[in-house]
Amino acid sequence: MIRLYGALKVFTILASFPAGRSLDSINMDLEVLENIDLHALGTPTLDRYQASYEVTVDDDCNYQLQVDFIKHPDDTVGNAKPDFQGVCAPSTGGGNAPDGLQWHEHRRHWMQFPDYVYETTGFNHMSLYWKPCGTPPLGFRQPSYHMNFYPVTPQYRVYWTCQEYKTPRVCRYNQTSFLGRAHFSLPRLARDPDFLANMPKRFQPDEEAPEAFKFEGLVSYDKETIPQNTSAWEYPKILMSTYDGDVGSWKFMIPYHLVSGRQSTISNGNLFYVHQTKVHLPAEFNTTYNSGSGKISVVLTGSAGMCGTRFEDAKGAEEGARKLRRGEKWD
């Protein structure tokens, strides 16, 4: 009888929740996305970089996602030394970078995309990080910008936690929680375990020192194209991350020397994926830097999830709603 009463009490509590809740989860608080604290992910805007985006779709149902941003005046290399030397040495007490933070401290800024962007590109939100000392391995140990595009929600990503160590901070290999261990679960193909699903052919984690970052997942890349020293990093690089056996992010890394100084730059490339089930991953990328305006533009191209009038109607509705939120007239 006591057990029956308890069951009835639980049912009564569940029935009291508003319609729209699934009522089949023991973690129902997590179903109200507004209740999940996202502060750990950093600043939820890219206002610091005057960032903007534009999505277009051509007649062949291919999207172009363009993100523009401008370097913040505090994003300067100061007395940072490449190859983790000087103030960038992990063991040094070299004070703070020009922006007031420690040299290897995480600088997290991110931006949520509206629904029509997610349905078209497969990306839910993006982040933009300034790394005044860069990150391992090898030639990446120099100032750079990191743009991460995520196919998952920030409410999910905020639970990608782990126990950290080292400088820069990375996830320990011997994680004690399932959330931490999920960083090191790989989407290997059952019939061909040498490859990772939804990644370019040679993408793998670092064999000697695989690096997973809190809120980012385990990083994979093509080791054959990694610059062997800082002077050899001449073009933007593509990396990807995984979490719990799935793609966690698509990362675009730009060395600072390409987007500083008086010379404008242009670079482009393309990608092919192994066992691609995430059909909207970018197949082409293009980067431009205008030394006159200081604007950095990154354009990603891929197969669109929406096109034609469906895309135009969804985009128009979002832009109209945005105008209403700003108190402007919706034509």
C-alpha cells in the first residue's frame, strides 16, 4: 500500500507540470532550457567583436554562412612569445595579457543562431575565442582566433565537464565521472575503426597526447597538415571535436599574423568526410581579411537543410520578429 501511495504521489506531481513537458524524464528541470545555467560557457554575445552573420541559399540548395568580426583592441600579442616561450611558458608567472586575463586563461564568447540557421546549416550556435598564446600542438603555439561551430545546444554543451590539469588546461585522461569520460569516446566505424564518422579521412586525436577541453570535447585533426613550427602556419586550419561518440564542433583556426598588419589576405579550401551522416557539414570554406576596415570574414558552404521559398519564409519571419523585438516596424 505504501508503495502504491508513493507511485500515485509521483504521478500527481508529474501531472501538475504544464503541457509540453515530456513527463517521461526524471530530469524534468533540464527540459526547461531557461533553467539551465550557461554562465560557464562565457559571454553569450559576440558584441566584443562587433560580429554579425548572414545565411543565403543558392538555386542548387547550397548554403553560405558568412560570419564577420573585427579584432578587439585588447586582442594584441603584447610580449607573447611563440612556442610557449617567455610569458607563454606554462610554468611562468608572466602576469596578464593586454586584455587583463592570464595568458592561457580561456576567453569564451558565443552567439546563439536562430532556428532557421540551425535547420539550414546544422549549426545551433558558435563561439569565438582569442588565444594570445595559442594551443598545442607544434605550430599552433602562437596567437590565434578560434571559431567553433556547434551542432548541439549550449544547454547540452554546458554539461561537457571534466577534471582538468596542465597549462593550458585540458581534461585528465583518468576521468572519474561519466561526463568526463565521454570526452574520450570516439565515433569509430565498426567495419573500419581506422576512421571516425563525419570527419575528414585522416582526422584523429593526437596519438601521444590526445587533448580534450571542457565544454569542447576531444580535438581531432589531420596530423599530416599540422604546421611543424610556428613559422610554418601560413593558412587557417580546420579541426573538429567529438563528445560521447558524436561530432561536438567544427573548428576554424586563424593565426593572428594573417589578420593583422597592413596586408589583406584571402584563403580557401574544401573538405570531404568519411561516412557522412551529418549532411550539412561545410564542404568549402573561405576567409578574407580587409586591412582597411579590419573586418575578418569567414564563409562556410555546404548542403542546405532548407531552400527555396521555405528558407526565404523562415528567414523573413525571423528577421521580422527581430525587428519587433527592437521596436522597429515590420514591413
